Amino acid sequence: MTENTNPRKVVVIGAGPVGALAALYAAVRGDDVEVYELRGDLRDPSTTPLNFTKSINLALSERGINSMRHAGVPSLVDDILKETIPMHARMIHGRSKLGELYQDSQYYDVHGRSIHAVDRAGLNKRLLDSLEAMPSVTFFFNHKLTGADFNHNTAWFEHRAHASKTDHAQNPTQPSASPAEHQRNPEKEVHFDLLIGADGAHSAARYHLMKFARVNYQQEYIDTLWCEFHIPPRPADNSFAISPNHLHIWPGTSFMFIAIPSLDRSFTCTLFAPSATFASLSASPETSLPPFFDENFPGLCPDLITTSDLVAQFSDNPHLPLISIKCTPYHYGSSAVIVGDAAHAMVPFYGQGMNAGLEDVRVLFDFLDTHGVYRAPAAPPPPSPQPSFSTDTDSATGTPPPMPSPSLSSTPAQPVSKIGPSSNLATALAAYTAYRTPDAHTINDLALHNYLEMRSSVTSPLYLFRKHVEEFLYKYFPRLGWSTQYSRVSFGNQRYSAVKERSEWQGTLLRGVVLGVGMVAGVGAVGVGLRRRETIWDGVRGVVGRMIGYGR
């Protein structure tokens, strides 16, 4: 790292994966970084998680990997990926009409790409260890943001011995805090050049930002709760009880159960169901829970989870809500910006919450670099190689998109020094908000829609038909620029808003193709005595060719 003769002071609120990555990006650029975290050191196993459950496993995909790859920390991504489990496909579990259990593997990508199951605590530890090795970074654990004046770049923090359970009202199963926990400790005043809020859905940074910026804010709790379960390894040989390279789904019409593999050969599982279902099951879990699971999630209990463990885990683990948050702008002047769940909390059904937050950091610092807040890298390394089958195409025309502007070049950061007045920073933050808002809103909507797909559509013939057609075109006609929406989201870095536009365009074409094929087939049936069957096929090919613009 080169010496920074005029370092900027960056305060990061939140030491989770997104906050830690933001601190890394700033520190690599020569800033003095202070990280404030409400909880204790997240690397300490005794630190209480925000939701008072075990740390649920996360799905790490290309956007998150790419963002960490460009943090400027050698071997960071390789070290993290060594501690993940690749998941190549969904495994759909069910019971046939004949009463037989079945498993149906649905690959995520025809080219064999996979998402990665990663332990949140392990990922967080890697990022925090990388931060701790940097001399310009200081941690302040057990510090709660209690106030901020973004006109004078000042924040106030209360130092606590430990995080109070009353800080997390979303968990109604915990007892009330003791009177001592309500006593206020002396506050610490902190001055900064830039504050980055990465403190989650119930963000204190966003709360104080909204006192200064005219933030449009939308919050929605969906009528679904979730509860964590655990599938242990096989006792005989300590092996995985089911395939470790799949994300396992037991779909239902209004609920579902999923299982994600862990490095200790267990599975971290989640039940998603309407609040009324949870209320009904909670009335008498000993008698209602086993038959409910047998009817809706066949093969789970007692084969993978014993009846006693099922009831105990349902009774002991909290039943937590799911929240979706949209807001804009994400910044105020040149003093503050929010990223990750603080800016756009989403339901977990696309596996993009953490990935979108990590991508926020990359995009944010790309804008800071481009607008002169930092000097450009002296010798930028070549961009990361992309697979030859990449199909990030323009959403309207199907042609390859133009090369991204320098603000989105995503070249790994190099040691740099601060330059540029605060006006550059204000302009960069405004540009970031304008660029990122439509993408964040899009992935929020896609995540909500994907819940319907995961709990029911994965077994729908129409869904499977479209999936197979798109994968066929993607694999055998790559120059058409065709791809499934899931592949674009999880295995590429195309803007979320562009992904949605492209997917809608493809859907329109496919409906047109199906309609055209039906019309040609009908005409062929009427004239079957006049023309041979091959002529019908020629007509079908002509319709398909015209609809997808083959040969344009």
C-alpha cells in the first residue's frame, strides 16, 4: 500500500460481510477506516447472532465472488471458496401419485456452473481477518450508533458490554431485557469524511440518514415466517445424509422446506410457511408437526430428522418474519451512503441478498474511482476472464451490450491516495444512487417472485418447458444471446434491471413462437391431404426463425 499523505476517514457501520468488504475497499485505497459493530466480535463463537439462531448458510454466487475478487486482497476469494460446497442443481423432493418417494435434479446451468454454499460465520471471519491485517483499520465492537449529524459529519456511539436483546424486536420469543440493559452509557463522538451504513434491514444508519435526506421508503412484511432446522450427518459413517451438491427443496403450494449443505456434513434447513400455519402447528407441535411434515415434505421425518428433534427444533428456534425494503436515495450530500440490506433488504428466495450487497460495494467504489475521489490505479491488471459462453446481451435487441463505462470496469483496486474535493464525492454518491436504485428494486421484486417458483412452479410442466427451451437455445445456439433469467442473475454480472428486461423479451418471443407453431400446425392439419408432413415442419421452422431473428 502506498503512503497516503491526506487520508480520508471512513466510518463503516456494521461488520457483517457487506460492511467488512466496504471497509476493505476503503482501506486498500489508503483511507483510515473505523468499523463500528453493535454486536461483539463476530469471529467469537459466543457472540449472539442478530436473530438468535445459528448462522444460516448462504448461497454465494458470481456477483459476490466478483466483488470480493476486486477488493485488492490477494488470495481472498480462493481462501473463501476453499471453505464452500458447490451446489450444481436443485433437488426437488416429493411423493408420486403411487405413494413412492422421488427426487428430481434440476441443474442450475447447462454449462455446469454452480452456486456455493458458504457458512456466514466463516465468510465473515475471512473478511474480518483480512481487515485486521491492515494497519489503517480499527474495530469498535459493542458500539451502537445513537445519533448522526450529516451536515457536520459527526456521529455518536454508545459503548455497551454486550448487545441487548431489545435491539432486535423482530424476535418475539426472547425474554424482556433487564433494567440494567436499558441504562445508557456515555456516548462517544466521532468525526468522519464518509460514513457507510451496512448495518442490515433494521439499519440505524438509514434511520439517521432519513432525518437529513428526503428518502422514499417502502417496507413490506410478507405473510411468511421461517424457522431453522438441522439435518445431522449419518450416524454410521458421519457422511452427508443426502446429496451435498444440491440445494434441496420440498415444495408446497403455500410453503416449502429447503436444505443447504454445511462443511461438517450436516444440512442447515429452513421451513417457510404462512403465519397461520405456524400458529396452527404451534398450538400442539407434538401431535400436529409430524403428520404435517409427512404429508407435505415426504422423506424428511423420521428418515432425516427424528420426530423428537423435529418437534424440539420447531419449539426452541424462533419463528421469524421476512421483510422486503426499498428506498431511495441511498446517500446524503458527500457525507453518507447506505449499502446492502440497509438500502434494499429482500426476501431470501433468489439467494441474492448478500451477493447484491457485496456488489453494491464494488459498484459504489467504481463510481468513487471514476469521479476522481481516488486516483486511478497506476497499473490496472487485466479484467477477470469470462467464460466463452457468456451471454450478457442487450435486453432490447439481443446484441452484445456496449462495453461498460469506466465507472463499472470492476478492475481490482490498487493502493491509491485520496484526491478531489467533497463535490466530487457528492457527485459520485448521487450517480451511484441513480444507477443502483433500479437494480436493487428489480432484484427485490425477483426475489419475491422466486418464492412462488421455488414452492410450486419447479414442478409445473409449463415452467419446465420454458426452462428446457431456453437452456436448449442457450447451449446450442449461443449467438442468439439466449439464457435463462436464473443464469443471468447467478452466473453473470449484468445489471439486474437489464436481466429482467431481457427475460421479459425472451418470454414474449417464446409465447409468439408457441402461438406461431400452433397456427402453422393447425393450417397443416386442415391441408394434410394436400401437403406432406415435412411441409408443416418447414413452416414451423420458418416461424421460429422469424420470431427469434435467426440470421439477422
